[in-house]
Amino acid sequence: MNAIVPIKPASARKRVSKALKTLSKTPKGMIPKVRRPNFTFNEGNVSRYWWDNNPVKTLLLAAMSSGFPPGERFFIDSVRHFENQITDPELKKAIKGFIGQEAHHSREHDMLNGYLQEQGVDLARLEREILGFMNWMRKNLSPERQLAHTVAVEHFTALMAEEFLLKYDALDEMDPKMAPVWAWHAVEESEHKAVAFDVYKAIGGSEFTRITEMMLVSVMFPLFTGVHLYQLVRDEGQLGNWKAWRETVNYMWGKPGVFRKLLPGYFSFYKPSFHPWDHDARDLVEKAKQRWLGDIA
């Protein structure tokens, strides 16, 4: 596997740290809680198609999971690069919580991906491709644009967590051994959804960079996911399973159409006044914590 490339040094354009404050809409006291789950899987005790007994749905989440370990490490680095420029005490605490949560996401998805790899789902190849892309960004993008990339992807993941995993019945359709992993990840994505954004605003990040990076992410994220899903379904011998494809497409874009219903939230990112906490999903998060997280809630 490729090594992680250190973040590119900052550009010559400096910012005065003492003047950096964030006018954030993040609720007061919303500090991401660092949980330490210990999910385990044993061979044979999880359904092969653990989401709705559907290979396409299952492998869609597997494809996403393959990108989490290298992606989470990139997000941590992009935020940590500016940590010393932040003066707001609450945001500094939120950064610590963000880093802690993302580090555990990387660790737990490493474990999950290793389990799936043992079951014959080749996620290691996908993870190498994503790590290669992350390293390319580390070498070629400015620290500001790397942070803007994190801001954009965090908006995607928060939308999927709140409006897909926590709002609809995906978790109920999963194997009981798998559902808590995805519920835990979704809860924490919602809790820390504004941290990178607030850091970006605090350092005076460019609106042009924020918007154009979301445009790029809007192409790259579905492209990587779509290609990787196709590869996994092909390798599984399920390309001709039209019933699974039809059910998946209908679920995402027809009825209930969870991806279709994400579009208003996605487009809100382009408003000059946008803030991730314009959409407050704390009620969904609390219900999910009570139902799925048990002692680690």
C-alpha cells in the first residue's frame, strides 16, 4: 500500500492568527464526543449481503467503506494543518473531538474492510487507488484547497448520515451485527459536520475555493464510488442481477428516493450564507444513539 505523503507546506500568503475568529452557527457546546467502540466480526456470523439481502446495496456501502481509512486521515491532516491558527477556545476543543472521531472511524473501518477482504470482497485494491488520489492532492493542492476538499466531503457525508442512514430504514434493513457500525459512524458525522467548515471560515478561506472544490468533489465522489461499485458487483458475479439493481436504483432515486431527497441539502452548500448547522438533525441523532449505540452513546 502506498505511504501517506505529508501535507504540502503553506503558501506564501500568510494570515494573522490573532485576528482569526469564527462567526459560527454551530450550537454552543457542540463538541464532538470521542467514542471508542470495539466492533468485532467472526467469519460466518454476518450475512454475505448484509443490507437488505441485496448485493448491490451491500457492495455500495462496502465501496464507500474502502475510502474511509485514507479519507479520514486526509481530513485530519487538512484540519490539523491550521489548528495553531485557531484562537476560539470552543473551536479548538471541537477540532480535538473531530480528530479523535475521525481517527476511530479510520481504525474501525480498517477492521471492517479487513473482515470483508477475508470474505472475498477486494477492498484493498480500491483503498490503494483512493490513497493514491489523496496523496496526489497532498502534493499538488494548497493547504487551503485541501481543507476546502474536507469541507465539501464532510457536507456529503453529513447529508448521507442524516438524510439517508438515520432518517430512513437502511439501518433496520441491515444485519444486526453491521447496523451499529454504520449508526455510530452516521451519528459522529452529524456531530462533527461543521468543524472543518468553521476552521475554514476562521482562517479566511476563499469562497471561490470552497465552491469550486465542491464542484470537483461532486464529480469525483460519485465517479470513484460508481466505478468501484461496478468492479465489486462484477467481481461478485452479480452484474446481471437486475432485481438487485432495480431495487437499489428505486431506493436511491425512486421511492423513497433517498439520494433524490438529498439534493436540496446539497445545493444549499452553494449559498453564500450556508452553514452545516442550517440543518439541525439532533433529534435524529439522539434517537439513533439510544437505539444503536448502547453503552458508548
